[in-house]
Amino acid sequence: MPWREVSRMDRRIEFVALAQQPGSNRRELCRRFEISAKTGYKWLARAVVEESGEWYADRSRRPHVSPQRSAAELEAGVLRLRDEYPVWGARKTGAACGMKGCWRRRCRPCTPFCCAMGG
């Protein structure tokens, strides 16, 4: 008899269906489904709040806000330079884009590239 293949979403739906039955032991269900109790209660809370939505789908881990993110113009400039000069590293690309900050590891005489880029 072959193994029954079940997707993660189907397992979540099955867990919530069993956990919502009256008299069910939720901790025991968590052990049976090999998930932590915290995760089990999180799935139950999502199922209650988002009854009609796809609560069982994986959610993005990307932060909602990235305060340290570079401006879109700077990002486009870096990508354009990377396409034009694929062998350049981070320091040279940053200098060419006019990024502020020390991009050299240690003090040394100016190179022709550095002088051309205004560094």
C-alpha cells in the first residue's frame, strides 16, 4: 500500500477541523500532527478570523516596512551599473552611484577610478 501524500495546506485544514470539534484535546492533536502548540493555536485563530479566506496558505515573511531601504532611483542606478559593468564589486559600484560613506578598507593613494568618480 503506497504512502498517502498530503499537502501542508490539507494537513492544516484537517488539523483545524479536528480541533474545532467539541471535546477535542488540542495539545494531543498538535503532537499527532507534529507541530508546536503555538503553531496549532495560531492556525485556529486564523481559521476563526478568516473564515472565508485562504487562512491555510503560507504567508510572506517579508516585513511590511523597511526603513533602511534605499530609494528606488538609487536602486535602479545600481542595477543599471551592475548590468553595464558585471565585474565591478560593491565598493566600485557604490562609488559610481555616489553613495556616501567610506567604501575603502584602508587609506591608500587615490586610484584613477576613484578620482574620476569624485572620491
